[in-house]
Amino acid sequence: METYPIPMVPGPVRVPEEIRQVYLKDYGSGDLEPEFLELYNRTEANLQKILKTQNRVAIMTGEGMLALWGALKSSLKPGDRVLSIATGVFGYGIADMARSLGAQVKTVGLPYDETIRDWEEIDQAILAFQPKMITVVHCETPSGTLNPLEELGRLKKKHGAPLLYVDAVSSVAGTPVEVDAWGIDLLLGGSQKALSTPPSISFVAVSERAWEVIREVGYIGYDALQPFLTAQRDFYFPYTPYWHGVAALHTATELVLREGLEAVFARHDQVARFCRQRLQEIGYELFPVTRAVSSPTVTAVKVPPFITWDTLDRRTRQHGLVVGGSYGPLAGKVFRLGHMGSQADMDLMTRALDVLEKIFRR
Ligand code: PLP
């Protein structure tokens, strides 16, 4: 099987050595040994610091989609109103997911190369639709954009506090995510992006209000959040906990906190700016040009007219570089460079851009 020394797919990213070491250890059984509970509690406390929240954080076995589905199923009943703000693949996808659960969904949609700007439109939509839940994606990984969210928290409070559901899978630990200040009730994160851990663990920071709704809805299922309300108190998890996965996430959060949140965010910003500037100097055209906020964790680039995506993908791999394609309407038209977690590294990014320059110069 091929391996690539310059791995720039926007998740899963390269796992740093200190995190890899965790998988080589032998642990006991997570549902029996108090050490696991201590580890889980310490990991939760670290996530609370990274997410700037007092809310409890449920740490589940499974990758990001588990958190997205589990939080929707745990807090919606058929007929509930959901206002989905959609600016990309995941935003529109979450609207479809809520619809599939029988919710009445209204979408405030924008093209994939835009991010939220018109707060008046959203204000009016909340007023007119009176949703039980508002859904939004912080970083749209397939298009490299970042929705500003602070204002949404203010609007939410103004309109009787519907639940605010935020997919921050590809922004957590790469750029500030302020759960309490932004009034986020269900904050969804995953292990495989800026936390640089294999795709194995997801987490949901749940507000008091969201726990109330979760209790009312009473959803039972493999992805249910409700058991996590009492799992620590009773030391009774809904399935055998994935000790190695939680240990890896714990190490990942320690690495972030040891470096310092501000330093981590500055490193992401620096690499993102360097990436976008040099791509343009080479002659590549970035995907979201003017009407969007670019994400500090991922950059989307137009596939240049002289090459197809398949050829570009083959040629980068020949040079040891692997980048991400895109999905939906952007498939074949856009490719992506991740600069999240272990990828937010100037040397690694320089090597990736050197390859892309060679391909551009033909
Ligand atoms: N949400 C966003 C914004 C993502 O980018 C992804 C994965 O790329 C997911 C959710 C789903 O995460 P996972 O692939 O870990 O299930």
C-alpha cells in the first residue's frame, strides 16, 4: 500500500508520535477500572478548556458523523422545527439529516463560496419560523470556509433561545470556538481533524437546556446522548469504552493546552496565510474568492484549467503529496489542502507547495 510523506488531506491528518505511542500500551477494561473514569474526566476537563465551556462533554466511540446524528436524534422529535443555516456540503447535509428524522426544516441557504453575512435575514427567519433548533457548520471543510458565529448566539437569545447546534468538527483546536460565549447548546467535534488523532472518537458539549430536551425526547439508541448524562456519576457507560481512543484524545488535548490555545491558533493562521498567498503567487486560483471568510484549517483551490482533478491527484501522489478532492457540486472542480493540527506546520506546507508549484510549471 502506498504511503505519502506529505499528507495534506483535510482529515484524517498525520498522528504525532506522542499520540501514536498511546496505542502501543496495554490497558484494562474501561467499564471496570476506575483509571478509565479518571482519564475520561481529565479528557472532558481539557475539552472544556479548549471549547471555553462549563458544559458537560460526552465523549463517544465513533467518528464525527456519530456526533452529528446522535445530537440530532437525541434532541428532535418528528414535527419539530429546525432552521438550518447552510453554506456548504455539511450545512445542507445536516438539513437533510434533520428532515429524515421527520423534522420540519427551513433552510437559509447560501452558495458554497459564501459565509454568513446577512444577520438581518437570519433574524427574520428565526422570528418567522420559531424553530426549536438552529443548525450551522462552523468550518465547511469541503469548501474551506468559516462561518462567524458570535452574532448567532446573540440572535438566539433574543428569540427565546432555540437550541443552537454547531458542527465544529474541522475547526475545534484550529481556531477559537467559544461554546459558552456564543450560546452553543450542542457543539460537535471529532478526533481526526485539528486534534490529530485517528478517526475514532467524537464529542458533544451539551448545555443544561439541551440536556433537558434530551431527557424529554428520551431517544434510545447506540448513538444516544442520554446515557452520558449519568455515565460518569454511575460509572456506567452505554458500551465498552474505547480506552486507547480516549487516551489518544487526552494526549492530543494535553499537547494543545501545553502549546497554549493562542499559540495554536496563531500557528494555524500563519500556515493558512502562507498557503493561500503562495498558491496565488504560483498562479492557482483559490475557491472562495471574495464573499467568504476563509478557514484557518483548510484551503480550497480551483483545479486549474490545464489539468483534470484525476491527473492532478495522480501527479501529486507521484511526488509524495496527497491532497483532498471535494464533494457534491465541487467534485472534480476543487481540491483542498488541510492545515489543521499536525498539518499546521510551515515546513510540511512548504514541501506541499513546492510540489504544487512543480505541477503548475509543468
Ligand atoms: N463535519 C464536518 C465539517 C466535516 O468536515 C466532517 C468530516 O470531514 C464531518 C462532519 C464528519 O466527520 P467524520 O468524517 O469524522 O465522520
